[in-house]
Amino acid sequence: MSGLESLYQQTILEHSKARHGGTLSEVAACETAWPEGTGQCHQLNPVCGDEITLRLAVDGGAGDSRVASLEWLGNGCSISMASASMLTDLAEDLTVDELARLIEEFRAVLRSRGTLEGDPEELGDAAALSGVAKFPARVKCAMLAWVAAEDALRQAVSTAA
Amino acid sequence: MSGLESLYQQTILEHSKARHGGTLSEVAACETAWPEGTGQCHQLNPVCGDEITLRLAVDGGAGDSRVASLEWLGNGCSISMASASMLTDLAEDLTVDELARLIEEFRAVLRSRGTLEGDPEELGDAAALSGVAKFPARVKCAMLAWVAAEDALRQAVSTAA
Amino acid sequence: MAESRDPSALDRTEVLRIRNDFPLLAHLVNGKTLVYLDSGATSQNPQSVLEAEQEFYEQRNSAVHRGAHTLAAHATVAFEDARATVAQFVGAREEEIVWTANATAGLNLLAYAFSNASIGDVPAESRRFAVGPCDEIVVTEMEHHANLVPWQELCRRTGAALRYIPVTDAGTLDLDEAARVIGPKTRVLAFTHVSNVLGTINPVAHLVGLARAVGALVVLDACQSAPHLPLDVKALDVDFAVFSGHKMLGPTGIGALYGRQELLDALPPVTTGGSMITTVTMERSGYLPAPQRFEAGTQPVSQAIAMAAAARYLMETGMERIHAREGVLAQRMLEGLRELPGIRLLGPAPGVERAALVAFDVDGVHAHDVGQYLDAQGIAVRVGHHCAQPLHRRFGLTATTRASAYLYTTEDEVDAFLQGVAGVRGFFGVK
Amino acid sequence: MAESRDPSALDRTEVLRIRNDFPLLAHLVNGKTLVYLDSGATSQNPQSVLEAEQEFYEQRNSAVHRGAHTLAAHATVAFEDARATVAQFVGAREEEIVWTANATAGLNLLAYAFSNASIGDVPAESRRFAVGPCDEIVVTEMEHHANLVPWQELCRRTGAALRYIPVTDAGTLDLDEAARVIGPKTRVLAFTHVSNVLGTINPVAHLVGLARAVGALVVLDACQSAPHLPLDVKALDVDFAVFSGHKMLGPTGIGALYGRQELLDALPPVTTGGSMITTVTMERSGYLPAPQRFEAGTQPVSQAIAMAAAARYLMETGMERIHAREGVLAQRMLEGLRELPGIRLLGPAPGVERAALVAFDVDGVHAHDVGQYLDAQGIAVRVGHHCAQPLHRRFGLTATTRASAYLYTTEDEVDAFLQGVAGVRGFFGVK
Ligand SMILES: Cc1ncc(COP(=O)(O)O)c(C=O)c1O
Ligand SMILES: Cc1ncc(COP(=O)(O)O)c(C=O)c1O
Ligand code: FES
Ligand code: FES
């Protein structure tokens, strides 16, 4: 069962229960407008019907703006929940550019079909999701929160002062 | 080429050129109403697009009514034209019941996939069409005029005095 | 339905013999023997089906119905014989079977035929199928999306209203509600014979009775019944029925629509093109009677022939015996699962007759994780909403795990599956 | 279009080698070696295509896109790789290829998508495809019924008018008339790349230019071109194109629709059901983007894989070389027939570039008799209207005999065919 254990590493199972950042309220998730410097995105995985809504706010001006907060509401498999939780931990205090680069890096690892290994220095706990790349049907699970974050970030930046 | 020669017997090729009864006018073929004791039917072979319109009149009362005339207008392969021509020769002077029985017999031979041989005493030249039964794709050709006659006969009888 | 054997359940020896006919079942997955419990999604194929298709391509391949040459004649005979076999399989007449791409295509054919009878300049003989704003289409809450979305779309196009028969907590149709929902406005009642999630076998006769009383047409989704039980469309007295080849040991790319002949001949065509016309001018076209009317273009010939080989395989084995065998497997799965902690079973409780498919929720573990865990042991099950989102929502779920058996499933496989499920919560650290 | 060889015509040695790959070509018909000249109707399959399908059923068969298990993952990869291969074959991107049952189904998909955009409560993003009484659909007089009847039916449903570009005596499109017929009301121009009766290769760029000038969408029937010449949908700049697997060495039961991605994503769905939805409630459904949006229900998976194997076979042989080879065969057929008395050839005269298919009338002998006579010698040709009744009517005929060649056709076969035709009138006693 080594394939399985590389997919479900202990840290993934832990995050899937801890769900850092999974604190967005239903009410907030249903809002259709939000403050300047904030972005929100809803993502659906059509294969399973799982969903996530992620809200993200940025602070500061064009050059040095940073992630001020990230929260999400969602339900899904352990991979998707762990991934959202890990992303929350990572995003804290990153600059906008750093987060954007991180999302790109994460995507590259996940799409590599197992040829790239995530760097724990960069990706933190999310490096443990590298094993998902060998399970094409689950890549979407791991990406769900990150795709939502990418879009929310774009919105937040575009409305930030 | 024995299969071919059993299909295209000399008498078939001759009838296909002679086309006895193939004298119905275009005008008559297009009419939509006709005298009592007369029936008319148009048949299309959808496989090839060939068509025939056959008109038939009956004479006399319920018990002993007879075919008074049979004419057709059509275009098609040698089998279909020969078959219409042979039917014309046969139908002359038959009673309504005799013609109906003959059509049934001919159909049985044609549908037999080669297990029944038409009786020349009964079917006349049309017995030569027995070989068509071994060519399922051509059965419809041989039947075209006969199906038209069957329907025209039914109409003619139903409107006859 | 030709039954060649005693109608008692297939026994173990026979099942083992049957397994030898299925090349894929000997396959290794993740280094383990495959335990294939996903036949509800798609079934495996016996050698005779693969050979029928191969033989066609190597000896008869050619266009049917249109060629005068010998090869075409052979292909046409094989194709029409296949139709006769599949007709016999469901108790229909040859002319009442229309080939489709799958069951979904059959249901869409009907929904579009009804809208073609309702929209634009409609020929007189088709008007009896027209539906409009004063009419209702009735489905059920347990339908596969294939028997729901096409009717939603028909309603969108015509203004008709869609109503549905709800599902009880026990996983059966609420028949009291059915009697209320089906009424004088009902033009079509479309429902599944066997639920692909609950395993419920619906009371066809009762529902047909309700539909007949109000003059509604009955469409039966026989996707999950045709492969698994003796199906006789005449005895069931339905107007239309659909099923798929790939769920009954046949290939992908083929399904069939049954329609009562007088209805099929009056129904307007849907897909138009070659081989379904009489006379075509640049301005207008005339159409052949059924089944050709609904079979435009080059048909799935080799697939039809292979589907017929599958039907023959099933008839020779005996549908009664397969059904009886699956009843045994169903109870084994249900009872085994019921003993495990944290498992919520959907559908009729053990003891009730049902299909050999069981969907369940594992408390604290997402269905996709359950499936992944079982897969690592070579056990192939299906996870997700099984194309029945409204039904899952009805039970407060988004996804379940489903194990589905077939004539080649062994008790050992069921036991391996049960043992696998028993390990799930431990692995994911759920108490 | 990946070309792996020199773009000169295949030579005899290569053709003989190629023939070894096709099991059916060694078949005896009526005790004679088969001379198969009906590839325009359906082509034969190389061993690699049959093996691809067999291998799928024996090693990967399972439901795609929906399963979490390993078998399903393998099936899904094979299925999507097949899409990529077929996309490459016609110069499209993967997401721009939709699997269909055949080319007819692809054309019907488009015609129904346009009517779904026109009828009932239409979502905003689809309205750009709406057609109504002020709009015109333009086809040509040489269309196969598959590219004519669906548009007649679209007009019946929506009130749009159907117009057509006439055919000249020489068997080409009347381009002066085309410039008049295509006008500001034209919403769709649908035409065939290569005529299945005349062999004419239509001037796509010119017609696309006329359509673009008035903002009309262009639908290309590539049924007779995709199998026989290098096809690049991007270079041709068409909006949609359809073709069939069985005409390009693949199996029955599969075809493909190409659509420019931004159009496919905005086009409303046609066949609805499983695997093409996002969220389904009892009341309404949301739809996935293309290509899934158009692929409801279980797809022709093994057929897609086999069609891709066929595309690979063709690409490895080289489409340029096949096309060049067929040019040689076409001229040989044409010149041979021209020398026989009482033969009337349809389509472009010898010397003009055309497809390797020739339809002709034998004075005094019905086409079905011609076909029957040739068949007795093992020569398989097609007879009838070839699903192009209006075109036959245009030339005052109801049926013709058509010989069509492919990459496996030899000069000897063409000569046997010519000799056969030479004997027809004598046999039937026509001077
Ligand atoms: C030009 C053309 N268009 C469309 C078709 C229809 O193809 P299919 O029957 O595979 O749908 C054909 C083949 O018969 C054809 O030659
Ligand atoms: C009850 C039911 N209806 C319809 C379908 C759709 O069948 P297909 O995908 O073969 O069209 C399925 C299978 O997925 C089913 O289980
Ligand atoms: S299975 Fe739904 S997100 Fe993983
Ligand atoms: S081929 Fe048309 S009737 Fe014989």
C-alpha cells in the first residue's frame, strides 16, 4: 500500500481534519459584493460535486501589497480539505507576488504526473501533496482551493488602492 | 457466373426491355381520383429511389369479378421492370381471387431465401424470378409491382359494384 | 425471453466457469487481482462478444442497407439479425428496436421527438405527441441525470412543466404522492425500472396503471434492469424503454430504444440524414417508417452485432438465474455492511428484493477517499453522485461509494470488499 | 498534420505492404478475390485498429471520467489521448474535438444547438446562435442528405429559410451564384469539402471568404476529405467540421465534431444527461464547458481509441502521400471509363484534381444491375443515389454506380473494375 501512503501522508490526514482557515461563514460565502481589496471565488469540482468558496483580502499599495486574510468554506475529500488548510497556513503574510508565484509552483508540481517534487522550504506542508500528481483523478481535488485563491487574489489586487 | 445467370435469366432481360403494360400515362399516374372499380397505387423503393405507379380495374360482381385492365408507369432496374411486365401478362383475365392468391404465392417464393421455386404453370414467366430470392437486396425490386397491384386490387374491389 | 436453464440461482462453480469467459477479470491492478465491483457503471465483456465484433471487421465490414454487393448484403443480414436478437432479449418485435449510441441518446431521442412534434410546422400525424404550457412531464426524484435533464430541456423548449414523484426515507417511490402528481395534465411519465443508487426495483405495473388512467405515455429507463433481470417490455406494458449495451456485457457506443410500433411510426424523426428518408428534394424530405426513421447515417454496426452476442450470452446463461444469483450477492453485501460501524446504507433494508448494487456513506470519510483506499487493494468501486445529484441531496449527501455486482462476481470478491470497507475508518483516523 | 514521409505518392510496393495490414482484403467473395471499391461508403480496418479496440476491452474497459479506481483512470487517459490524436490529425486543439456517433450526428448536433439557441427560454450567452424567420441557412446542391436534411429541419423548427448554391454541368459549385446566395441574411453556410458523388474538391477558402464577409458561420462536411487528404481546420479557417471514423480506417459508431473553442463553449448543449453537467437540481441544470458539454452519457470509448489508432496509421503513412496516390488512381479510373462506350461520367473531367471516387451512368443499364454484375466478379462498388438525391436529380438521374478507392487500392483492382464495366452492356444485351 505504498502508493496509498504516499498519497495520504500523515500531515495530509491531519490538515484534512484541522481545516485551517475553514471558517468563512455561510452568510459571507453567499455575498455577491465585498470591500475593496477583497476577492472571493467559488470553485466546483464537477467530478464529485464538491465545492469551495475562498475569500482573500490584501493590504498595502501596488508594490508591496500583502495577503491580509484568507478564509474559506468548503466540503470535500481529505485531499481538497487538507490542501485548503495548507494553503491558508502558507498564504499568511506573503506578498501578493509571492502567493501568485507559489500557486504557479504548486500547479507545476501537481501537473507533473509525478516528475516534480514540491520543495518543503517553499510549499511548507503542501509539499506533502506532491504525491497527488501520480493520481490524475485527484489533481483537481488538490488544486481546488488554489484555483479559487488565484482568482480571488486577482480580484483583490484589482480593487485594492 | 452461374449465380448471376440464375438471377438474370434470358426471359427476365427480355421482359425488362419489353415492359408489357408499362403504358400508363404520366397524367393518369398523377390523378388522385379514379372511376369505381379501379384502384391505383404508387410504390417507392427507398433503397434506390425507383418508383412504380400501377392502375388496375375490375369487372363484374362480388362473386366472379375479374381483372379488366392493368397498366403501370415506372422506372427501375431490370428485375423490377421485368417483374411488372410479367405480372401484366399474368393478370389478364384472372379473377380477383386468383390474382390475390398469385400475389401471395409470388411473395412466398421471393421471401423463401431460395427454398421455394415458383411454379411456371401458376406464375408463368414470373417463375423465372425465383432466383431473386437468393439476393435479399433485390427482393424488393421484384416485389414492387406486386405490392402495388395488391393495394390497387384491394381499392378496386372495395369500390366495384 | 428465452430461458435455457433451470431458474435457480447460478452456483459458485458456474460463476467460476463464467469468469473464464471474461479476459479482463484476470487482470492485475496495482499488483493485486482485480475485484471489479463497478458493473453498474460499465460491465466487462465475454470473449464471444469481442469475437463477434472482430469477426465482423475481418469478414463482413461494409455499409449496411445501401450496398448491392455481397459484403454489404452479409453485413446487412448480420445487422438485422442483431436487432432481432436484442428485440427477443426484451420481448419486443424487431421493428420496435431502434439502435442508439447509448441509453442517454435514447432518452434524448424521445425528448427531441416530442419537441419536434410541438415546435414549428408539424406534420398532422405527429401532433399527438405535442406538449405545451398546459402539459406536464412527470419523472421521479431517483432518476439518473439521463432521465431528468432531457425532460427539463424539453420543458424549456415547449413550456411544459416538470413534476416529480418524491422518494421516501426507505428509498422507494412515494406512491401516495405519485397518485397526486400524475394527473390529467400528465403527458409523459418517465421513470427508472431499477435505481442506479438505491438498488430499488420500482413497481412498474402500478405506475403504468396510474399513467394509463390519465392517458400519459410511459418511458422506462431500463438501464439497470435489462442487464440484470428478465425484462419483458410487453408484459410491463410500457410505451418506450431504453438500455445500454455496455452495461449488459456489450461494447460501448451502442444502446437501444424500444417503442411500441404504432407510436414509433407516428413519432417525428430526430436525427436526420442518410438512410432514414424516402424522397429528398432541396426543399423537403419524406421519412421512412421506424426503426429506420430514427437511424440516420452509418449505424454502429459492429457494436449492434456485439450487443446481440452479449444478449445471447445472457439468454443462454438465463436471466432468471442471474437475477436470483444477484439477489444472493445483494443480501451478502448489505448484511456485511450493516455489521460495520459508521456505515450508512442507502436504499431498501436487507430482506427486500433489490438489485445487487449498494451505495453507502462512511461517517467521517469522503467517498472519494473510500474509493481510493479500496482501489489500492485492487477493489474497483464507484464514488460520487452517480449522476443522481437530486437523489443524493434528498439524503443530505453529495457523494456515496457504490459497489455493484454482476453474474461474474464471487462471494470471495464481496468478502474482500467488505474487509476493505472495514479498514477505511481506521486508515483515515476516524473513530 | 504530422507527416512522417516524403510527400510523393505511395508506390506499388508500399501499397502491397499496406494491404497486408488489412485482414478483410484477403477475403474471398463469391469465390473470387475481393476488389473493394466502396471505401467512400465505409473503409476497411488495419490490424492495429482492431488490436487497439481489443486491447481496450481486455485491459482497460471501464467508465471514463467518473471512476476513482485505477482501471477507470487508465481508461480515461486512453480516451483523452485518443482525443488529442484525432485533434492533431485535423490540426485542432484537444478541447475542440467532440466525439459523436458519426458525421451525421455531428451535423445534427449543430442544427439542434442552433435551434436550442432559438427556441424557448434561451440563456443569454447562447443567443448569438439564434436563427429565425429573417435568417437564412445556405447549403449546396451537392450535399449528402446528412448535410441537407438537418438544416431543412432546423428551418422547419425556427422559420429560417434554406437556400442553396447550385451545381454547374461540370460538377462544380456555381461560384457566381454562391456570391449572390450568400448575403446579409446568411447565418450559416454548410457545405461539403469533397463531394461523395462527383469527387469535386470544393474551394473552401473562397467560400469561407464569402461567409466571413457577411458574418456567417461556416460548417464543413469533411467526411470525404479527412480520410483522404491533409486536413487542417485552422488553415481552412472553418468554424465547425465533422467527419466519421468508419470512413478513415476506424470502427463504426464514432465520429468527431470540430468546433472553434470560443464557439463550442457558448453553444447550448444538445444531448443532455450524465457527465456533461455541473449542478443538477430537480428544476434545472448547469452545463460543463466543451467538449464535455456535448458528451452526455457513456461515450464510445473503445471506438474513440480505435479511431485514434486509425488516425495514427494514416499520419504514419502520410496524408500527402495518400492524397497523391489517390490522384493517380482517380485519373486511371476516369481515363479507363472514358474509353468505354455508353458511359456517362459525373464530376470534373479527367485532368482536374479530384477525389478517387467516380460515379457514372451506363446507358441502358440500371445502376443496381451494373452493381450486381460487378459483384458477381467480386468487385464491390456502390449503386444508388449515394444519399444525394437532389444532386442526381440535377443531372437527370435517379441512381449511379460509384467506385471509390483508398490507400490500399491497387492498379490491378482498378483495371479489373474497368474490365468488369466493359462487359456490362453486352451482358444485359444493350448495344
Ligand atoms: C459527404 C458525406 N457527408 C456525410 C456522410 C455521412 O456520414 P455518416 O454516415 O458516417 O454519418 C457521408 C457518408 O455517407 C458523406 O459521404
Ligand atoms: C439508471 C440509469 N439510467 C441511465 C444511465 C445512462 O446510461 P448511458 O451512460 O449508457 O447512456 C445509467 C448509467 O449510467 C443508469 O444507471
Ligand atoms: S473528491 Fe471532491 S474535491 Fe476531492
Ligand atoms: S434497384 Fe430499384 S427497383 Fe430494383
